Amino acid sequence: MSCDNIMQLYDDGTEIIVTVSKCTGEDAEGNEILTPIDISSATSMIIYLLKSDGTTLLTKTAAFASVASGATNDGTDGQMSCLSTGSEIDQTGGWRIQGWVQLPSGKWATGTAKFKVVDNLPGFPTP
């Protein structure tokens, strides 16, 4: 896990990115090699966020990830994203994320991943 997998409580406008990929083998250490799938022809993209309570599922319409985040913004790199709103990121702890994409050839879900939402200082203004 890297620092990219951490958000602050009540973050508003953070780009949340999911990469649609497939396993194309293993490296010398036995780790999966994941290759992005071109999703430029997607007709629908959704990102699901499961809050740390384990019962609240957010459904976010996704778009191609932005150039500002290092993506191509056209889906050829397999990246889709959505923006957080402060009122949604309202629980600290471990969250889960999963993407879903519809292409002309079918519909697929990505694997799941984890990220952490951490608290702010006492007295920090909240929305």
C-alpha cells in the first residue's frame, strides 16, 4: 500500500482512479503482471465505494481519468475516475473500491482494492 491509497476525512474533489486490467502472467518473484485494457469504447463506467462500516455502498458515475492525474483522458490506458465529495467521505477507516465497465463486447467488474480514510486534527472544520 502506498500513500496514494490514503484520503483525508471529508476530502472534496479528490480524483479516485480505477484501472481496468487483466493478468498477463507473473514476474520472477511470482507477482501478477497486470496489463491495462483499452476502455475507450466504454458506454458506461461506474465506481463503487464501500464505506468502512461495511454496509454503505456509494455508486459513482465514472469518466476517463484526467490528464492532470497522469492518465490519457481517453480510456486507452484503462483508467476511469470519479471525484469525491466531502459529504460522502464521512467515515474513517478501511474502505473498498471496485470498478465496472460496459464495452460493446461485454460488461466487466474489476478486482477490488482497499484504501484508508484518516481523520483530521481536532477542531478541523467539517462540511
